[in-house]
Amino acid sequence: MQGTTFNLSRGGCAIECGIMVTEGETVSLEITVPGQPTPISVELGRICWATRREFGVEFKVVPGDSKQRLDAFLLEVAKRSAS
């Protein structure tokens, strides 16, 4: 499944997509972010809320390299927002 990620944070994100999911399901994600050659991997996430076209994912297991790249991306976004 593919979707658009928004409200990305260290602990999770929201995703808009056309597939219905159920609260409590577990998922794995690959999040493509600008400026990074490989996606950020979330090995285990839990769907904590779901509506018809959107759902929220709480990140449970993010491998070390992906966690570092996620942190770097969020820091870069915060710096741009502060300018």
C-alpha cells in the first residue's frame, strides 16, 4: 500500500491512503523523505486510530540507522521552520 505521510514525528505519523485499516493492527513502513537515498524503515508500528482515508501509526520498532536518519530529517525540518 502507498500513502501520503503527514504529522511525522519521532514517535509516529499519520498517513492518508485509500485502503481501510483497523485500529490495533500492526504494520511495517518505509517512509521516503526528501534528500535521503533510501527510505526510513519502521519495522513495527501499531495503528492507533483510523478514519475512512487516514490513520495514525505509533512507531514501536525503528532500527538504529533509520532512527538516526529520522531524527536528522526532523531536525532539518525544524530548522527550516524556524527561519
